[in-house]
Amino acid sequence: MAAAVRSFGLEREAEPAKEARVVGSELVDTYTVYIIQVTDGNHEWTVKHRYSDFHDLHEKLVAERKIDKNLLPPKKIIGKNSRSLVEKREKDLEVYLQTLLTTFPETAPRVLAHFLHLHFYEINGITAALAEELFEKGEQLLGAGEVFAIRPLQLYAVTEQLQQGKPTCASGDAKTDLGHILDFTCRLKYLKVSGTEGPFGTSNIQEQLLPFDLSIFKSLHQVEISHCDAKHIRGLVTSKPTLATMSVRFSATSMQEVLVPEASEFDDWEPEGTALQHPVTAIIPTWQALTTLDLSHNSISEVDESVKLIPKIEFLDLSHNGVLVVDNLQHLYNLVHLDLSYNRLSSLEGVHTKLGNVKTLNLAGNLLESLSGLQKLYSLVNLDLSNNRIEQMEEVKSIGSLPCLEHVALLNNPLSIIPDYRTKVLAQFGERASEICLDDTATTEKELDTVEVLKAIQKAKDVKSKLNSTEKKVGEDSRLPAAPYVRPSGSPPTAATTSASLPQPILSNQGILGDE
């Protein structure tokens, strides 16, 4: 766990105190808005408030926390927007805010936390707001069985809060007790974690780079993760016994990052049977309940041996990656739906040895010129080959004899601009042409009639070609020289054969009578 400890920063020094500085102002309509920059460690964000917001905050704090009534600079009616007054008020308001943060160093009162947006960006504020939300709605959300959406920043805050070892209810408000979060996450079945590209809100926080731990979720059946860094996610393996559906998008550079997160603590790992084993450590267990895995829209370049850890997978989506070769999928005996669209595949040779039981195969948007390798995928029902580089109609013959194929897509290939493209493609399926739905369009009777004509023309061509081949062979045989005659030994000699080039003598009747 050493790597995880370093990753989550448990060995950091004491956190610096929060700061709130008024860094400027702007005139909006008839009033001035003050720009506040709040700093909490390495994180900072901006908040904007007019003076009346400060006044409302002060009234509540005086009533709830008995702070000094004279702490807030007084109102001004005349010249309230003058530059000199605004500049002085900026300084006075900054002193006011900093005094409040010094007065409440650990946990800010709820009203102050909301004023400075601590519930959006600061660890204690985030966890307190989440705990209060789940205190009020947690049971209803669990009962409805809906997907619960949470931000990486919220998970990061919970993770940090747990690792700090502080009381679960530091504010004294039972609604904000961290226990409400832990009770909810322990029973939650459907989770969605979505980050953002770039800074979050008005802050400098890069959500997608924050580390967080998912081990607080004990009963997950489905999880969706997007725009996070898979290398910084821990604890998902806790859900291996129950997790049936997993989606990790815009987050990973390899399948191993997702399926073997434990391996990041080691230098390497090796396969052993249906599991993976580090040379020194114990066997890494499989995802025994996982049947659906979506790893689309990542930066995955290969299907590595970590797929051995998902032996029960039925639906696998690897679309929009950089996969070059179909490999290692022979270990997935239950795989029936595979999406490899928009990758970098250029060859399908031997693919039948990897995808023997697949029924739906999406290969759209690759670099394919040949369909050789698909002719033995006898279970295939749906095949998408659109947006490739297929030019020759002959290539379609590779799939024309597949007995179960029903839906084929070939649009946006060079061959799709050939005149009578549809009927020529359908003709490749012979007697099954009527059963084929090409490019999401059912075959019409008119097309079938044309297919019959094409088949008849092709049959005539085949017969003519066969006859020509036969005649050519006969002609070649007739031009062969006759074998020389060899007289058997002991047989009487025969008269010499008259040369065909010499004229034969004609005997007249007169000659014959004279002989008599």
C-alpha cells in the first residue's frame, strides 16, 4: 500500500490556513461587486459578492455565533460607488473575511462556508454539504434504485477527510456527520463519477487529475467513470464480487490500468491461468460478476492479457481508441458483442481464432481494405464495416457465405459509390440475399429481381468460362504430336507407310484387264 499512501498524500505536512483576499471590484448596473479570491493549500477559486451580501452574512453570524457587531465596515448611502470608497471598502472587507477565517479555523459555520463557496471547493465544506444531502435524501435515492452522480472532487474530499483521522462530525451538526456518506455508499448499487476537462468552476482545480478511493462502495452493480485519471483511482476492486457493468471513458491509457489497478503498485505482473499473478505476490482475482465493459474513448493501443481477468464478459466496447491488432480475445468465451469501431485496424487475418462466438461485430471507422479473416465467423449476425477503405466487390465474398449474417453496413467505403452498389453486394449472398439488411435498409422486391438477373448473368459467364476452358484444353490436346509406332519384337515387317505428302497411284481398268 506504500504507493497508494504516497498517491493520496497521507504524509503531507500540516495544511496552511485558508485565506480570503478581495482582489478587485466591478460595477454592475448601479452597484459594485467585490471579487474575492479564496486560497486553500494549492487550490484557489474566486467568488463575487455585493456589499448587501456581506451585510446579510454578518447579520446571521452575529445572531448565530455572537461575533462583534462592529466588525463589518458600515454602509454608505452617498458616494457608495466612488472609486476612493470602493478601494477602502475592498481593504476593509478583506480584513473582515480574514478575521472570520481566523475565528473559525477548523470548520466554518454553514452560512460562511456557502458565502465563500467552501461547499464547492474545500474538503470540509464539500463533505459537510454531501453528508447533509444524503441525510435528507439518501434513503429515497437508495429506494428508487437510481444512478447516483458524484464528482471526482467530492470523492477526493471524502478520501482526504477519512485519511485525516478527524472526528466524523467536527462541526457539531449531526446532519453533516461523515457517517451519512459511509452508510449511503456502503449500500449504493449504481454510481456515476464524472469529471471535467480543464479547471472546475472558478477554481484552478483539475478534477480529472485528483486521486480518490472507491473502497467505501461495497455493493456496486454498475459504475460509470469519465474524465478521471484511471491511474489515480483506488479501491474499485472492492466491488469485484458484485460489479456487473463498468464504463471507464476518457480516463485510461491501457486496459491494465482499469482491470489490474493493483498492478500499479508493482513493477510488472504475469498471467497465470484465468487470473494474473505478480511473481512474488498472491494471485489477483478475476472480475467474476462483470458481463459488460465499456472502455471507449480512451487512449488504449492494445488488447493486453488483462482481459483474462474478465472471463464472463459478454459485451465489450473498445471503440474510439488506438487498437492496432485484434489480440487476446480468445480468452473471452462468452463474448457475443464486440465494438472495435474507430480504431486503427488494418488487417483481420486469423480473427476467427479470437472471436469464434461473436454475434455482433462493429469494425466501422478503421483502415480495412480486405475482409479476409471474417469468412469463418459462423455465429456473426450483425456486422458494421462502414467508413473503411474497401474498394473491391470481391471482398464481400468473404462474408457472403456466413450462414447467420443478417445486418451488414458498408456505407462510406470506396465500393459504395459503384453503380448498382446495393444489388451487387446483395448478389454476393446468393440465395440468402432476401435475408440481408444492408446499410439499415431492408432488401426490396425490385432489388431481389435485379439480384436474380445478376446471378443469371454470372451463371452464364461461369458456364461460358467453363466451356472456353474445356475447348481450350481439347485444342491443346489435339495439337500434341502423335507418339511414334514401335514394332513389337518378333512380328513380321509391314509395308512402309506411304507418305501423306506423295500422290497415290490410280489403277485403271485397262491395266487390271491386261494383268488378267
